[in-house]
Amino acid sequence: MKKSFKLLTLGLAGSCLLAASTGTSYANSALQAPAATSVAAEPVSAQASVKNGAVQVTTKEIKEDSPELSVDLQIPVIQGMKDTQYQDELNDIIYRHAMKDVEAVRKQAQRDLAAANGSASELAMPYSVDSIVEVSASGGQEDANRLSLRVVTSVYTGGAHGMPRVDTYNVLNAEEAQKIELKDLFGDNYKAIIDKQISQEIAKHPDDFFEDAFSGITDTQSFQIRDGKAVIVFSPYDIAPYAAGIQEFSIPIAQGGNSSAPSSLVVGGEALSAKQGSLYTTAAGTTMVPLRVAAEKLGFQLKWNQEQWAAELSKGAVWTSVYKGKDAYTINKMAPVSLGEAAVIKEDGNMYVPASFFSKILKADVTVTGDQLVIK
């Protein structure tokens, strides 16, 4: 039975639900559809192209124009995920979050008008809510099945300018989808890795940032995935003045913040030569490991199934099979797990699998030490 997703109340931390990381939300308000809206669907951009298993993201436009309130929203609509239940609930959450913003500003406009005895001329009316969408990872094979998008919402309730807020959504597009967290990309030490990189970048241009504003990322830090990198995102005023705009810091995922990806392989305490087994890194930042040599060093027996283009591994009571071209890995015939990359056979005749296959499927200890990937 597929697990159900609890639809939490969209309160002050409402966007920390299935897949979102975000800045500050607005006050609680009733979820009502705005009056006099027009709705249309259109593609977000060429970044959301549907190829190689990519997810399709279109936008639903919500528009409203009155003396008190102007609304111009692009609300992302996700289609084509492998886990349709997760997809439908995520779409509902994103839509409700947008409508919550509209109703919060609508109520503020009504309160401020009442306080001004109904005279809009005494206020900077109309108030407004606008949003735009960016898809930075498609959810397809070229992006390691990672779907990443952000919604930038700007609210104006008087003053010199509106207040932008960045909401990000990062999901592993698998049979059982799951929220992607920074820990999944960089390991348990993710905060130290990312904090170091950001602090070094800020130190290069200290005058561009508030003094001592950055003390480390939060547990719900906003980020995107783009071109094999985690892009850490800060809304205006978080760590820099409004004029500096949205601040972004890109950190390569494969390297875990180091200057280079692992280039050599150590299995069971033995350093393998390039001829025995070499690593390579995909465009999405996944380290791929030659299956046979690594598995045999760990004591597994391999049998090739030519008819199914699959390698069968066994060791005692442990059994698994790996299929060419499939990002679906099982152990002892349990439900398949997506690791973000399909198994491939390269020109050298070897089958390669993600390094996480050895930790998540074979339950080995996998670490990166310097330029070495160590499996034991």
C-alpha cells in the first residue's frame, strides 16, 4: 500500500510541507478563491521540456484587478511524475499556498481601507501579489530524476517596493517520490560543508552583505538543484540589502563541496587500479562505480542474465538484480528503489551503478576521503 501524505495546515511554516523550503510566510487567513479571476495554463519555459523522462511543468495564471488588489500569479502545475499521488498532493499544496498569500493581502487591504474610512486615495493602493516560476531541474534522467523548481512571490502593501519571497521545491521523481533535502546531497556533515563555501564567497565581497548576517544555513534552508549543483537561496534582506536581490551560492553536489570529485576506488581495503575499476561522474553529479569488480571485492557472486540484460548478485541470503537502463534497484525482491541514475553499460563492457547502490542496497559503508571513494 502506498503511503499517504498528510496535508498539514498552511500556517507560518506552511511551505515546509512535502517538498518545499521557503522564507517567511504571511499571516493565517481563510482559503477562499478570489473573485473575478481569470485562469489559463501555459508552459513555464523551455527548461521544462518533456524528454528522457522529464516531468512537465506548466503554469496556471491567476489574475485579478480591482482598486484595492492586483493579482498576477503563475502557479506551477506538475504533470508526469511517476508517483501521481505525491504529484497531486504537491500541486494542491502549491495552489493553496498561493491562494493563502492572496487572501492575506486582500484582508490587509480591507482592514487598511476601513481604517482610512474607505478612501483608497490616502493609501498606496492597489496592494498586489505577483509570482513567477523557474524550473531548474527537469525530473528526468539528465537531472538524475531530480525535479527542482522555485516560485518567487512579491507582495506589495505600501512603501517603496514589494517584498519578494522565494519558495523552493525539490523532489526525487521515483515510484515512491520523496522530498530531497540537503542532507541527501551532501551527507550528515552538510551544514559544515555548505557554511564553509558560503562564508568563503561572502568574504570575497564583504561590502555586499550585512555584517555578521550569515551565521549558517537553517534546517529548512531554501535551495534549488541546477546543472548538478545545489544552489543555496536567500531572499532579499536575509543576508544582504534589498538592492542586492536574491542571493545564490552554487555548490557542486558530487564533490560535497570539495574541489574535485573522487577519482579512485578503494573496496574492502584494496585500492584498485584504473584498469581494475575506474569511476566517472554524470552530468548531474552522480559518482558511478563499476559493479562487478566492486561487488566481487565485497564477496558477492555475479551472474549475467543476457535475456534480461541484468546482473544478478548474491551473497548468503542477500540477493538483488540490476537491469541495464533502469533506475529501479531491489534487494531480496522488495519494492524497487530509485537512486537517481539508471545502471549503464559503458564502452569498456562494464556495468556501472551509482555509488549509493552499495550503501542503500548492499548496505556497505561508503565514504569519500580526499579523492578516494571508499567502500567497505
